Amino acid sequence: MIIEQANIDDLPVILAMRQEASDWLATKGIHQWAVAWPNPEAQSDRILSSIRAGETWMVRTDDGQTAATVALDSFSDPQLWTPDEQADPSMYLHRLIVRRKYAGLGDDVIDWACKRAGDLGNHWVRIDVWTDNVGLHRYYEERGFKWVRTLDLADYPSGALFQRPATNWREADQPQAIAELAQVLPTRRGRFEPFERALWPILGQAVV
């Protein structure tokens, strides 16, 4: 497996992966991601901005198939994290999606994120998790994350906060399962953005 920065062409793939994950969660009676938050255009805007900033990553197989995606950035949301927490160097993990056929790969993606954050001088990797998805809370706890608190926010659905030290929690000499490709420059805002926006209503129909 390799991990590389996403590019604009990956936007429809990410949206399709999100829908695939939402459909699977629905079969479990979980309504996470059932609707775009806060709306489809704002969701696409947020992901596109993350791609342009070089903060969204794609995990691919050796033959180029997309297996997972994740975002990792340093923005500390003040409605979630206290001033003292914001002052402690940290990175924030978002939109971790693993395609069902690659179930189990999430462990390696999380290890990669924690190692990358540590290599960049951070103390923590933090995540805000869908408030009522207790199964997902357990998933992160089983992977070294500790519960910080749960916030009841009327306008934000992910109020369960967790953090894990920004180091590799496995054996220090264990080879990484995911190889990181050399980074590329963030995608610049281009003259075709109005065209991209016009496509957003159909981007979610992409096949992954």
C-alpha cells in the first residue's frame, strides 16, 4: 500500500467512498453521514479546501486501486478544544474512510497518521467522533485513543472527543505497512473552479 496527497480528481472518489460508508452504516442502524453536513455544497467545499491545502490523503494498492482516504491537519476547532489544549501541538484526523473490501486497513492508516504527526513535532493526534456512534468510539479506544469528553452541540454532530499520543504505538522497529510517496505542492485554486462547482451535484455518483 502507498499513501499520497489527494488531488482535485479525487474529490468525486472521496464523495463516493463517503456514500458507500454511509450506506453500510445504515445497514447497521447507524445514521452517521446519512446527509451531507451541513449541506452538499459546503461539504464539497470543505473537502476541496483540504485537498488544495495538501491535507487530504489517499491510500492506494500497488496497482492503483483506492483503498482508503484520510485527512490530517493542524486546525484546532475552538468550539471543541480548550485554549490549553489548542496550545499543545497536535494534529487532527478527519474523514477516515476505508472501503469495505479493505476492512482492517484503518489500523495502519491511524498508525501512519500518528507517526507523521510525531515526526512533525506534535504531541497528540485528536479526533472528534460522531456523538451517538458508540461502536466507533470503541473502535478508536481499542486503537490507543483516550476519551477526552463528549460535547452536546446542537449544530455539530461529532461531539465525542478522543486523543492519542503522536507516536507509533506498535513496536518501534516494526516496518510501516503504508509507504508514503513524496509530497507534491498543494493544488492551487484554478480558473476552472466555477466548472468544478457546477459538477458538485453529480460528483457523488462517481464509482470507486
